[in-house]
Amino acid sequence: MKAPDYTISDLAYYGGLMAGFITTYLVIQAALPTWSNLMRLAVSGIVGLVFGFATLKVYESTMKPPN
């Protein structure tokens, strides 16, 4: 059985995605309890995607060789 071809870049992206999603969802749940679950998921998903992309770019910038 062959292992999946995951990279450290995948870990950086998905780690940032999950951290951003979970943190945003919990903050919205505490600060805005009247929001529906669908709104919480939508906003958390968008923030998670942005945070995942940002962590990937930060990781990639640290891995580039100096000029």
C-alpha cells in the first residue's frame, strides 16, 4: 500500500485552514449567539480559507533560497 503524497506545504495550508475555521467559529458563537449555524459556518469557512492561504504563503516565503 502506497502512502499518499502529502507535503509540508499541505500541512501548512490545512493547519492554517483548520485553525482559522475553528477559532472564527468559536469567536462568532461566543460574541454573536443570535447568528444561525449556517452563517457561522459560511463566515468561518471564508476566514479559514484566507488564513490557510496566508499560512501557505508564509511557509513558502520562508523556504525560498536567498537571492
